[in-house]
Amino acid sequence: MSVWKSASYGAVILSLAACGGSAANPSTNNGPSVAYALRPLAKDYKFVNFEPSLPYPWAGLMQASSGGLYGTVFGGSACQSCQLNGGVYQFASGKIQPIYEFQGAPDGANPEAGLTEGAKGILYGATVYGGKACVGSTTCGTIYELVPSGSTFTEQVIYRFKGGSDGVSPVGGIYIDKTGALYGMTVYGGSTACTNGCGTVYRVTGSGKHFHESIIYTFKGAPDGANPRGTFVQDSSGALYGATYYGGTGTCGSNTCGAIIKLTPSGSGYTESVVHSFKGPPKDGAYPRSRLLAAGKGVFYGVTLQGGTSNYGTVYKLTCSKKACKEAPIYSFTGASGAYPRDDGGLVADGSGSLYGTTDQVASGYGTVFSVNPSTGKEVVLHKFAGPPNDGATPHASLLLIGNYLYGAAFFGGSGACTLSSSTGCGTLYIQKI
């Protein structure tokens, strides 16, 4: 059993649980743990493989108020004896092991989003599929909660999306306001101006066995936003900011380049406005899908999947006053420095203000961990992924900063016996010192 020395946790032992237990009874999912050695790739970088029972981590880790770390896996098709609708795993008391395996409809299936903690340590998340039948033979997605009870959790689906005027496929995560209400966005559903709908903003309230969902905004498509894939962030006034993958008034075709939208509290509801329309390459970003990072005094930072001088994506700054918001790219990826940043949870910042994130791809590699100085626009590649079997590949997930260590996950890579599309490996959990 291998040990990683962390400034925050001391001796942290990483382990992944073998396939076992019943997904219908999560209390039995804390079965025998199997430890896998953290493989040193470089002096300040180590990783552990995900196994076929828990393949393909799409989202990043979150740290609960208890100090434990929690994450989700999308699932896959390599393990015949395990549930492959994805699941939730826990890193607490020195171990990582599954705490819930999704069953598929009418339960949730295949989460892309990470977790958010609410009152009493309850964890909330969204699944892209599962729930009710929806478009064609697919399902519409769910909102679920995991209620802690001692060392175990009980899962409950608190809402199943219906499609049509309701939402479809909540890809992004959940924001919880001070009243406990849950807010998020769905990629599809709502207005028929877009194929399969332009997406919605939803609100879920309630507790116990009684929850109520309402659509508080329906995206209309260009010049409005369309097809959001991210998570909200709130400013000091209570307004919600988010990004839509398409929409706006840019020049990226009929769907255009994406937008940043603002939901301003108004009476018992919200008023939506587009505060920035991305224009696309070479002077602006395109296709934002990550949560904004609030830096105070009306300043936010984010990334776009494409756009910029080489069309490999950008890091941008958004500065908002009471009257308007102004956006400006502060770094354009070159390919050699990384390409296509899509860490859905957004950037993270350290105490000096330096920004950290990941890119899906890079020239002669499988993605990067990077830092950007927002004042100078200088970018540094902290790690270039080498791919399977000796490293992770394609890090979709956002980073978690604890002390001087970045915790992240790569969707593919490692030496686990998984195959999805043309990539191999079940994914990795990695730790990068900064």
C-alpha cells in the first residue's frame, strides 16, 4: 500500500474498492477495499488507476465540510459483473471507495457533473441519463441526493426531467443558495428554436420525500444563450452567472459561439440577460462550457473550449459593473501549450491569484495541467499527460486545490482494463504539487 504525503492530510492512503455490494442498498457498497500503488511519473506528480468497477471520472473532486473528498464516475462498458451506469466514490479517512452505483432508469445514470454539499452534509448531483423516457429511446436525466448516515449514504432521486417544455440532460453541476434551493441548467429541452430544445434553467426546492421543480428560464437560441453545459456562480448581489455553449451574436455559424448569461433576482423570479456574446477566433473565445470563477469586485475568470488566436481555446476575464460586463481573453492556447480546455467545474486560484486548469489535448500528449498568471497572461504547463498505460489521458475534470496540491481526474488512461471508443484505460486520479 502506497502513501502520499499531503500538507493538508498528512499520510493519505488512496484505495479503490473492488466490484461488490448492492447498488440498491448503498450500505453494502462499502465492501472490501483494494489498494493500488500510486505510480510516480515525475517528482511532483503521482496517480492511481480507476478500475473497471468505477471507470471514467468525468468530474473533479469536491471537499465536504467533513474534510472528505467525493467524486463521480461516468461509467463504461468493460465490466460485465458491475453496474455501468456510473457511480459516486468517496475519499475520506484515508480511502477511496464506491458509495453508490447508479442503476439506470428510473434511477439516475452516467453523471458528468460533480457533487455539491448542502445542509446536514447531504450531497447533490445530476445525471445526464436515467429517470424518465425522453427523446427517442434515451432518458431525460435526474437530480439526486446522497444523505449521510454514519459511514454510509442513502441515495434518492429527487427529480426526473420530463423533456418537452421541461429540461433534458443536466450536464453541469448544481448551485445551492442560502435557502437551500438547487439551481442548474439542462443542455436540451425548453424552446423548440434549437434541435432537441435550447436548454433551461431549473430550480428545485423541498426536502425529505417532497421536492418541487420549476423552470425559471427557457433559453431561446441566438441571440440569446443556448445549450448550457456548465454550473452557476453567484455574485454578492445574488445574481447568478453562467455560460451557454451556443447562442449569442458571434460568427461561428447558425448556433454561434456561446454566451455568458446573468439571472438577476426580480420580485419572486429572475430576469435573464446576455452580458457577453463570444465572437470566436482569432480575437475572442468560443464555446464556453465551464463554470466561472468569481474573483471578487465584479471580476470572473473562465475558459472557452475553442477560439483565440489558434482556435485551441482561451482563458478569459470578465469584469462586471452595475451597468455592463466587459470580457477579454488573457491567454490563447497554442496546441503545444495545451488545447481545448473543458474542465466543467472551471478554474481554481491559489492565494497569489494564479489560475489553474486542464486541457483535453496537447501536441505530442494527452492533455495538460496548466497555470496562468492573470496579470501577465503567462502560461506554464505543470504536467503533460503521457497516456495509457503509464499515465492518465484526456482530463475533463476540474481541479481541487488543497494546500500546495492539485487533485484531479483524467477520463481515460492508466492501466485499468477498460475500452471506450478508441481510447484505453479506466481513467486516473492524480495529485500534482505546485
